Amino acid sequence: MSSSPSSLHLAVALDGAGWHPAAWREPVARPRELFTARYWADLVAEAERGLLDFVTIEDGLGLQSSHPLEPDDRTDQVRGRLDAVLIAARVAPLTRHIGIVPTVVATHTEPFHLSKAIATLDHVSTGRAGLRVQITARQSEAAHFGRRPVPHITAPDDPLARESVAALFDEAADYVEVVRRLWDSWEDGAEIRDTATGRFIDREKLHYVDFESPHFSVKGPSITPRPPQGQPIVSALAHGTVPYRLVARSADVGYVTPHDSGQARAIVEEIRTEQAAAGRAGELLHVFGDLVVLLDDDPAEAVARRERLDALAGYEYTSDARIFAGTPAQLADLLQELASAGLSGFRLRPAVAGHDLPAITRELVPELQRRGVFRQTYEADTLRGLLGLARPNSRYAATATAPAGA
Amino acid sequence: MSKPLKQIHLAAHFPGVNNTTVWSDPQAGSHIEFSSFVHFAKTAERAKFDFLFLAEGLRLREQGGKIYDLDVVGRPDTFTVLTALAAVTEHLGLTGTINSTFNEPYEVARQFASLDHLSDGRAAWNVVTSWDAFTGENFRRGGFLPQGERYSRAKEFLQTAGELFDSWQGDEILADQRTGAFLRDAKAGAFTHSGQHFDIEGQFNVPRSPQGRPVIFQAGDSEEGREFAASTADAIFSRYATLKEGQEFYTDVKNRLAKYGRHADQLKILPAASFVLGDTDAEAEELAREVRRLQVSGATAIKHLEFVWNRDLSAYDPDGPLPDIDPDPGEHTLARGRAQVRMYRDPVATAREWRERAAANNWSIRELVIETGNRQGFVGSPATVAATINDFVQADASDGFILVPHITPGGLDGFADTVVPLLQERGVFRTEYEGTTLRDRLGLAHPDAGAAGERAAS
């Protein structure tokens, strides 16, 4: 077994009052403030206090549901949410170091709009933006747009569902490709302000992206100049070969859901194989493990809290990700063990935002710092910098260097 | 008793991607860095302005098949930058121009409702329509609409968005930790819309925002545009900044309100206006001439002439005489992605008139464009400009102005420091923000979702 990596990356996934469906019932929750700027600003400030790499913000084009494919008509869980890109924009000026990664749905939206929105988030945060791309196969959400029929899927595993979801992931890959091309469509230094010739830009440094696919065609260039990071971070959650391929082709960070080290090793191996097949073998591609966490000083207390929350919800909460209930030190052990299987970081989903997020920033982080596997201070000004990713040149920049003095 | 003085509404238009904006001035800053937007917004808020206004264009302008490079190029995403500005201001309204052709109602309604929540009730939407295939090339839905359909789509878009905003009444969220009831009703946000352009149904997922609906602006000037505004809008962004034209427009539009059961106060008319201030009127006139020269470089003058001639005139000397050849009468294809080209309805007659004026005054191409193009709206000392603005508003030529500075980001600073205090002394402009929402500041009622719902059902 390989030795533990010296440094882990840590993100938290923010969603409403927390990931447990009964999180909003906890006294520490602020369920009446979920639609206010103050609530989100407080959560992101707490994450930044813990020196985390970034936060992700969940989103969707319909009401939340406990059913994967249909509305559930429940009234006892949090329903309704604000646009994640706009929450990100609202908190960006209030923070200085932490990356901000909203979820965006590729299925019914315009890549041109989304590309400039994330480029602008990168401008307003001076280089801390990213996105988490997501698809939706829900018929109810397609009906909110009314633009195209979506097959009615009743179970995620039937062949029609597999085919339909695979097509949506293909479309998402095209979507990310367009978004990335548009970010590069203005080369660095395109703005010249040359008073002698009266030219504000050097238009030779602006490029049509001319993307065409069965799903859409986009001309470009973007209306928004190249973002500070050049390429903001692209990330995706993946549970199988089809989405692993999207991560391998298109992402800087993939979130995966292994339940033990063996699974983690197998998933990382599959993603690395796909990465090589996509011609990205030499590139830094982070694979983060997702975990739902309930943290207390006494392990029995964490387990009891989970049981109490399940009782309030009326059923045992399960998740795609492993649910961890224990002490911060036990979680640190688990993270180091999973990291040794090839994960370079983790996206933790606080079961109760008001409780488990401070437990991450004030207890887990110091524990990881004592073990020498987490930063003591923010070491970079951009999200790419925090993730060890260099700032890339525009793909459209001429590779040949003009001779000096020419 | 004399008629009470009208209160003036003022807004700040972030300098745009056209030649009003002087980027060559040594004081001109970035048009994309957030610090410029913060500076501009904070000046507007310090001066107690009603709102900040952002324009939008979804394809870079081209001329002669090449990206137009003489003006400022590049702008942020409207929703993202406005929402970020909500973090650094407390009272200033945030008005975004959003196209109804290249968007879908569910998404735009989510974004405006989110902006309204995240700004505590300061969102406004300038609804514009577009129909050109040129811009449509950037969008998956394409975008070509027959010209006649653009208002019908815009109307239905706005109506549909209104149904989505009203799909939450405001009392659905109980969040009762004791009983475990988060929602009062599982059907919160339910909507069905079936029309010519949109056929959608489901549940809207953003609860009712502080203003209920964003303030709605309309900018079109055609007969259809005026009627659209009179039936639906809360405010008009107009282009009539002379007293007589302003009064005619004002009277025309306000008179259309009654047939929609609306009162004259329910639609604010706010023309765009540029300005140049000096210590004295004479100094301001001198500065205005200099600003005009900076706005019209030799290269800009040639490009401007091409709008009329519809020909490549790059071989002409801007400091020389006007072309002898006549404009190309064919379809205008030279300049794309801008509105000005439609202003010259008879290019041959315009060219003849310009040649005659240039010859009579011994003007070069550049001098002709400087003299015939857009003049500065308000030019004078702070006292003169304050008096002129007040006269316009009291004479019902407008309800206020959307001011367009020519320098980013500091172009509003002088106005804030010198003109605003004079308007406040006259008792025609607020000294403190009133109410909590943009609707409160504009004197507009908050829409009642319940009443709207009943109307829709009846």
C-alpha cells in the first residue's frame, strides 16, 4: 500500500439546511432563512474559516424530491431553492480565498449564457470560480421548458433509461466543450486600448468557436473577456462508466462515491483508464470522494443523532455516498485510508449544515493539520492555484512565438 | 394651491459598448473588472440613485464581416454581476436587460426571483426582444423570429414569467420545526401555461420574492412597443431627451394607460441622457466638444459613415471630404449586431444632405460625424444641469433620467457630488432612501399574487 499523500484537498457540498432530509428540524438549523443572502454568506464564511478548497452549491430545475425521477408531493422536507450561480455571485465579494462552485444543469440551458455566467463569477471572485455540471432525466423538469420530449423513465436501470441517460451525458460533454471554448475565445491580452489606431481590442485575438454537434451549434466568441483563471474549474459527480467518461474527458475534479478503499481504488483506476483514452494521461485530474458526515465528539452521540434525524424523517436516510457518523478523528482516519487508495481529496456533505459544517472547519481541519495533511494557510489566490492546476493558455493562442523585435 | 413638485428618479447606466464611452481617456478604467462595477454602484448609492442599469448584447458587433474593434468590447453576464453588486450595496436597485428571444421563461423567472431574494427586493428587468439570426447563432434554440412575432413572443414570455412569479403566494413556507411541516401545500408553485410560444407546466421552485415580481422595464419605441409598455411595464427606458419630443412621448404613452385600467403614476418614463459638467457653462461646452472629439476618432468616423453608405469606405481619409459615390441601396449587411443602422431610413437622401452640410461648412468626414452625431444630453455647470433636469421633469417630459456617463468607472462621481445636492436643496430628490424595495423607491405598488391568481382563474 502506498503511503498517505502529504496533502488532502477538502470541499463541502452545500444544500439547503443540510443533506439529511430532517436537517431543517434541528434547533441549530435556520429553515426560515434558506432563501436569504445572509444564510449563504454565513455558510461560505464558515467554510473559508476552515481553509477549505471550495464549496459546491446544489441546484435543480424543479422542486427537490425524495424520488429520483418524479416529484414526491412531500411537505415535510425543504422544498424550493435559489439559483446556485447567483448564490455564488452573492457570496463571492464577501470572501477572499475560497473557491465557489455552483451546480449547473446542462440539459435544458444555453451553454453560451452559462459560459459567460461562470466567466463573470470568475471576474467577481478574482479567480475562484468553477462549475459542477449535472444532467436531468426528469420528465417533470423537461415540462418546465417544453422544448423537447424526454422519455418517461420509471426505473433508473431499465434499458431505455440507460440509453437516455447516456445521451444526456454525451450532450453534457458537448456542453462543457462549448463552455470551455468560449472561455478561451478571448486570448489573454486581447484588450489593447491602442489610441494610435483607435482600436480597443486586437480582434485577431478573438475567435469564433464554431462548435457544431447534433445537440447544438454555437458560433462565439463570448461576449465576456477571458476569465482570470483562463479556465475556471469544471467538476462532475459520477457513479458509473458513462459519467466517469465525462469526468475523464471534460473535468478538473470528479466526485465519486466509494464505500470503502477497494471501491475507491477500482473507481480511480477506471477513471485513469478513461482519462488516458481521452488523451489526457499527463493532466492533473482530481478524484474526490463524496461522504455524508455527522460529526460529534463522542461517536455514540453521532450515531444517536443520525437515529434521531431518521426518526424525524420517518425513514432511514440513505445516500449514493457513504454516510459517516463518528468523531472528527475517526473521520480523519477514514479520509487518510481512502486517500491512500488514490483519492486526492474529499467533498463532504454536512448532514446538518449548522452543526456538521462547523465540526468540519473547527475540529476535522485542525485534526488533519496536526497530522500534516492539510494546509495551515491559503497558499494561492485562485481556485486553480489551490488545486495545483496551472493557468492554461487559450487553445486559440498562436503557439509560434514571434521573433523578438519583430 | 400650486401643484406639488414631482420627485425626480435618477438611475446610473453602466457605460456601454458603443462610442458614447470614451476608453481612451487616461482616467478610463476596466470595463470588466468587478472593482469598476463596485466603484460605479457605490457612487450611485452614495448619491441616493434609484437604480443601476445594465444593457446587454449577446453577440459581438461586426462591420464588414469583422468584429468591430473601435469601441469598448466585452461585458459581464447581467444576472451574475448584478447579484454580486447586491453584496456591496444595500439600497440601490439592480436593473438588468434580458432578452426574451434567447431565453426560456422558467429559467429567467428563477434568475430574477433569485436576484430579488438575494438583494432583498431590488431586482428590475428591462425586457428586450430580438429577432436576428446573427445573434441566434450563439444559441442552441437558434433565434430567428419573424419581426412580427417578436412582440407576441415577448408579451407571452413576460406573461408566462408573471404566472411563474405568482405561482407562489408568499405564505407557503411554514418551516415549523415542531410539527415538521415545511410547506403548507405540496402543490406550491404549480403552474400551467399553454400558448402560441410556450407550452409548459409543473412547479416553479423559487418561493415568492420580496417584490413579488421584479420591476418591469420596456425600451421599444414602435407603436407596438408603446402599447406593450402601457399594458404591462412599470417603467420605460426611452430615448427622448429633448423637451418637446419628451413631452410628446410622455403624453402619448401615459394616455394609453387608462384603457388598461392603469393610473398615470403606474408607469415611469425615464429617458437615457448623457451629460458633461464644468465649473461654468462655457467650460462645460468646451469640455463637451473635447468629449465629442474623443468619442469620434478618425477611424470611428469612417465606420459611422459606412452605416449610411453601406459600403467599405476604409480607403477614405477621415480628415478629407465626404465620398462622392452614393450609398449602396441594397440590403444593409455591412454592420451587424447594432441598432443604429435602422435609423437611416433613406440613405441616399441622408448622404446628399450630409455632403451639402459638409461642403457649406468646409467640414471633413470626422467633423461632419462629430457635428451630426449624438450630442451630449446635459451640458453646463451643476446649477444649470440641476435646473434643466428639474424643468424637464416638472414639465412632464419625463419622470427622471437614466444617466449615461462616458467614463468608466468614475464618470458619475462629479454628478453625485455636485448636481445631486442641488436637486436635494430644491426638494425634488430624496435625501434618504424610502421604503425597503425598488418598488417603494419608484412609488410602485407591490403586486398581489392572490389577486393575480383570482384574475387568472376568472
